[in-house]
Amino acid sequence: MAAGADHVFADIAEILEAESSIRIRAIHEERWITYPRARTVLEKLDRVLDYPRRSRMPCVLIVGRSGMGKTMLLERFCRQHSAVWEEERGREHTPVLSVIIRPQPTIRRFYAQLLSTLGAPVAPSASTMALEDRVHRLLPSLGTKMLIADEIHNVFTTPRTVDRDALMALLRTMISELRISLVCAGTNEAENALLGDEQLASRYEALQLPAWQPNIEFQGLVGSGLRSMPLRQPSDLNPLAIRHLIDITEGVTSRVFRVLADLAEQAIISGVERIDSRAVLDLPLAPRAAAA
């Protein structure tokens, strides 16, 4: 680690002496930042994945508005439990299968998406029943124990009630017959709709990702965000700046990191090499926040 680089993470310290363009590029690269709320969700998913196989498997619903980090959390979990090749058995082991539910889904599209994610070609002429049979044979052979369905709210925005009901029935069947856990993630609108299904509601535990508040947990998140910025001088925000950061971002995780990234880029270009409270307090409120 470079001398005087204790204010950043070790991997960031390695590029502190790099030219500005390299450091600015690093600012905008996606990186995982651990925080207590994220650890809680990941630990819960680990417990569900290790749950003994039975007909009534536990399921999880991760709820939060767009930008709260649901997808990034799920991607992190999937990387931790990625598919591996079992040499002794001569086959792939895929404990977690993840898909993003597309707008206006149908049963056929859903099965085709599962197969496509697994790298299994789907013939255009294949019937829905044939796709279902293939999925129900393939997942057990791969040792799949968890299905992740991100953007689950898209199921409930489909205009055809018959498609919506059929998809809900499909999910119930997969949980029971394949003995897999279902992890859904979506906006707050999805919670009432999904938990309104009596058979699914009894299996689900809802994990909320609410908007951030100006508390110690948020200060920790901001602190980690600042330590991930390749700035040569330590950054620090006072309570007023923390409060203002909440106001201008509405406590949405992605917006918080976008603001910090933009300020970090400006700090490098200007030569200041740090983010201070004044830089945050000078940022204007968004029109919606100003009107509140």
C-alpha cells in the first residue's frame, strides 16, 4: 500500500499514483461494497440455499424501490455460488439459477429463458409442455436448489390475467415438485401481489431494502463509498452533508454512489483530491425533493 493511503481500500491504494484518466475510469467501474444490510440479506440466502430438501421449501422476497441494490446483491450471491464442473461425475453442478423476468412474461417465454440461461438450445417449434418437461428434468440433474427471479413485479404488470395466474401457478409447482427455493426480487408493488397468493405467502419471508435514513448505518455506507474512490487526500462529510446527501438522492443507493462518483471525478480534475462537506452541500436539490 502506498504511504499515506490508509483512507482508501487496499486495491484502490494501488492506483493512487496513476494518471487522472485511469483513476477516473476506476471511479465509474462497478464494484461491490459490503455493508450490514447487504450482509444480512446474503447470510439469509445462504441459509435458504443450505436448507434440507423437502416439499415445502422456504422462499425469500427482496423488496425495494428501483436503485436500492437488489440486483447487485443477487449478482453477488450468484458469483459466490456459481456453477462448477464435477470431474468425478462428469457433469456441471448449478446450485443457483438466476433469471430476470422480462416485461409481459408468458409461461413459454419463462421456460425458454430458463433453458437459455443454462445454455440449452430451444427449438422455435417446441411446445410449452415440451419446454416444461425439459426444465423439470434438467434442474434436478444439475443439482439446482434455488431459483432467483429478479424483477418479479413484471409478472403482475402483464395485461393478461390468465398469464399472470398461470405464472403464479407455475412457480408454486416448481417449488413443490422440484423442491427448490424461490428467491424473488422486485419493487414494493410486488409485495402485496405476491404475498396475496395464500399458498406462496406462507412460504415467503420478505426482506425490505428501504430508502436510507441519516443514521449510523448510512454513515457507514458513505464511508465505504468514500474509501472506494481513488482520491489522494482523505474525504470526510459532516452530519449536515450526510443529511443533504439523503435529500438530494432520496436515500436511493444507486443515486448515492452516483453523486459520490461525480464528486470524486470533479475532485481529481480540479486537483483538490478530496470530497468535503461543502462539495455536497453545494449540490442543488432535485425538483421533486425541493417540492416536498
